[in-house]
Amino acid sequence: MTEIKRLVLDVLKPHQPTIIEMSRRISVLKGVSGVNLTLEEVDRETESVKITIEGNSIDFESIEETISDCGAVIHSVDSVSAGKQLVEEVETPQDR
């Protein structure tokens, strides 16, 4: 089976834990080499964050479980990269 190399997730989380703590929890998971959490929107009780995870063999189920343990929920999986190497998107005339 092909390994997941990058995940981009749209996540809704409570204010606690902070994005710093959440990033630390995700970054120590097996197969994860780096994680980036970006605060997109703050509401009265929640925060919307974009989570980008890279690694050699990302286990989606452990990512999902860790996010859930933080009291958060995945709204959508916005991007997935899998295979032997990462493939960067290129701009095409339709994107303009």
C-alpha cells in the first residue's frame, strides 16, 4: 500500500488546547516529520485551523484520534499526497 506523505486538514477546535500544544501532540506521532497549524478564524467558543502534516508514512487514523482527543473535529480533508515522493501542484491557465 502507498504511504501518505502530506495531509492538509480543515479542523474546528476549542480554544484549549492551544495550537502550540496541538502541534506538539501531532508532531510526535509515528510517521510524522513536521506539522504546521495555522489559525484561520476565531469564534466565541471555537477556532478554525488549517493543519498541514508531512512525513514518510502518516497514519491518518492516529492523526484523527489525536485531533479528537484534543476536542477537535476534522471538517474536511483538503489535500492528500501519497506515493514515493511529494508532487507539488502547478498553476495552469484554468487557475488564473
